[in-house]
Amino acid sequence: MDVNEPQQSQLVLIPSRTASPKTSIFSARSMRSAIFDAALALAAAVVIYPWAIQFPGGLIRDDGFFYAQISYNIAAHGSSSFDLINSTDGYHQLWALILAGASSRLMSFTDVKSVHLVVYIAVNLYLILVTVRMLSLRRVAAFALFFLLLSCSLLMEGHLALLLCVVALRELERSVDRARPAMLMALALLPFSRIDATVVGLFLVGVAALSGRRRVATAMTAALMAGVAFHFTYLRVVHGSFFTVSSELKASSSEGPLGQLLTNIQWGAGSAGLPIPIGPNFAVFLLLAFMGVLLWLISPALRARKELVALWVGVLAFTLGHALFNTLRPWYFTLAYGVFGYTVLAGVSTLSIRWRRPLLAMVAAVMILPTAMLGLLGVQQHDEARDVRAFVDSLDEYVPEGAPIFMVDGSGYVGWSSNRQIVNGDGLVNSHSYAKRLVAGELDGYLRERGIRYFITNTRAADAPVLIDTGGLVVRRDDAVLMAEKRGGNRYFFTQLRLWELKVPQHIA
């Protein structure tokens, strides 16, 4: 049975109520589904909150806390800033604006940051639930895809981009001679969710054109280009630059494509304990891709879904492009996990009963495994996360209120969780002027200019001869006094947290 065929609600994890071509998405039935999903997402966010915010070993990676802090600052202070000192545009705009919008509504009731974080998680879970619902999967398949997507770093923009791609896919499959409004809206918003995801939209335009639906393809092209134009216009008008500071810094990376690809393939291999030098995220990506191609070869019904094939190839191009030219972190796999995972599930559903059930069980086990591994990591890192939190709480004892703290790497969690202003030293959520100095190697004197006396290291040993060495800014061990350090030793490489105070006058404004 094809996954597009009507399913009985009792066989579905989340009852499939996808609107038919003649049914409004604003029907009473759809509204009830939306309310149910929202309530379920909020309840789930409350339940998983302790695990989600655990650092390390949680469902929110460090970059997710960048979004949380910036979105909160937009809502609470009207400032697009991570530290409330430097303005930044180092994020994907639509996702941050959605979170900031949720915070703005909530601010009327409370400004407690933990409550806002619960709502952010709920919004993210809601997007995943809606995505799974739109794909009309059966119970086991829906369960498996939900947990696969749960492993892709909460509070990042990937789930939003995936939902827009799914909307575009389903509406394109229903479009014969007219472009459906929901599809055009999804394509117009796609560049604003991730400008590089535009390449995925181009593949959908291509399949519409090649299948003879030229009017549809023309409308899709117009919507996609309008989204691209709006993205760059918004950045220029609101932030004063056509490109975000994070994109400029990543574009300045000097590592070649082959070296970058090898780095990305191996990232996380050591911690995963795999017998081959390949990271767990890339391993799951390759496995899902292989299974999808295999099912495409043996399933005529799957091959007949040309729009799905086009989306699959577009997502492959997106992911491999980042593998060659960018640092591929877990959230970059969200589109691939969602589209590749759905393709595998759709292909399995077209097989005979004899093969369908055992294959579905095997596929579900593979798709649930990443989140299960995160859960195991969370248990293993529980004590470390407790000590990290204690260190962050202790900053109030050592750093006067209003005194900023400089931190080169891993500043997302610390910035969100502490009561002090954390200045982002890697520049990804700092200002364009800072990024220019960083790339040019002209940061010498930055701490003195900004009156920054305190800094945090997260990977350096206490006796390391050099504590900071970035963009021309060098702080040696002899220039600083150790104020506090995370207890528990070096149980996790990226959380060797130590607070330092500069002691030599020339480093202090």
C-alpha cells in the first residue's frame, strides 16, 4: 500500500488528516488537529525539558542556545544581539523571528527565561509533529521518523526548512495545471528559512517543468525568486548587510573541499566508537541514502513519484555541498534525515506484506538509533552536565554585574544560562566589524578597547602556555589569573571550563 493512500486513524501515531485538494487547510478538522498537535508539543516539551537543556548530552546543541538567547533578547530588549553589547545577524532570520514572536506573546505573562525555553522547544516539536502528519505515515513509521528528526538538534532552523520542503512536495504532487497557494508560500519562505536551501526548491521547479507543467513551474520560480529577493533585501534593510556575519566567516574558511569532506565524514567518529573512521551522523546519512536508492530500484511505485525523487536529489545536493564547503554539524542533516527517511519508509510501504513488516522493523530500528544514542550519551554525561551548570551559576560570585566575559568557543549554552554578558569570540553571533578584524587578524587590543577583564576557556588545560589565540588576539597563561574552574576534571573535551581574569594592566581598559 502506498503511503499516500488513506489510512485508518487507529493505525497512525498521529491521525492523518491531510487536506484533500478540495479541502481548506483552515477547515474545522484541520484546526482541531493543529490544536491537538500544539497541546501535545507543549506537554512533550515540559516532559523532555530536563534532557533537552542538559549540556553536554542534551537535545539542544550549543548553537541552539544562540537562537534562544538572541530570540529572547529581540523580544525582551528589542535588540538583535547575543550579548546585548554587539548587534548581530548571525542566524537564519525566519526561525529566529518565529521564536522571538512566541517570546513576545509570552512576555506579557512572564520574562522567566526557562519558561520561554520550554515554549521554544514546544514550537520546535510542533514543527516535527506537523511534518510527520503531512507525510501520512503509519504508526511505526511515524514514530520512527519523529524520533529520527528529534536527534537533529532542537532549536535549529532545520526542522522549519524541512516542513517547508514537505509542504512544497505534497502540494506539487497535487498540482496539475495550477500552482497551489500553499506550495508557493512554502517556496517563498524557504530562502528566508535557509538561503542555501533554495537549491532544493530549484529541483522541485525542475521536475514541474520537465513533467510539462510549465505554468506551475513558472509560478514556482517566481515564488522562489521572490523569497530570495526578500531575504537579501531584509538583511540589507534591517541589518545593513546583504550577507550574515556567520556566512561571511564560514566563506573565509581556508580548508579545501576534499579536506573539508574528510573532516566532515570523520566528525564524531571517536566518541561514537564505530569500528570505521566515520561519524554517526554521516553513517546514518549514507545508510538512509543507500536504502533509498535500493528501494527506488526495486519499487516501480516509488520511482513513479517524480516529485519525491526530485526532492531527494535536491536534498542530496544540499547536504553534499555543505560536506564539501562547510563544517557539517548534526543540524545540517535534518533535511536529509527527513526526506531520505521518508523515502525509505514510502518505499518499504510499497512492498509485499512478506517483506514489508520485517523491513519496516529494521528501518525503524535504524531511525530510532540516533536518538537512543543521544539518550545514552545524556546518561553518561549527567554528572558532567551537573558540574557545567554549577560552574555557570558560580560566575555571579566572581564577575561583577555588568562586566562582560569573553569566550571564543562554546559560548551558546554559557551565554543563555548565565546572568553575565558573554561576548562571542568566534564571531558567528558577533558584529560584522568584529568579524572583519577576526578574519584580518587584527583583534590585538580588542579586550582593552572593550574593557573586558574576564574570559572563559573550554578546551585549554589550566597550565596551557597560551589561553586565547584567535584573529591576532593572544592571551598567555602568565597574563591571567585562574578564578574558577568546573569541578570533575576533564571528562568531556569541550567543557573544560575555566574562568580567568586578566592581571596585566596593558590588557585592561
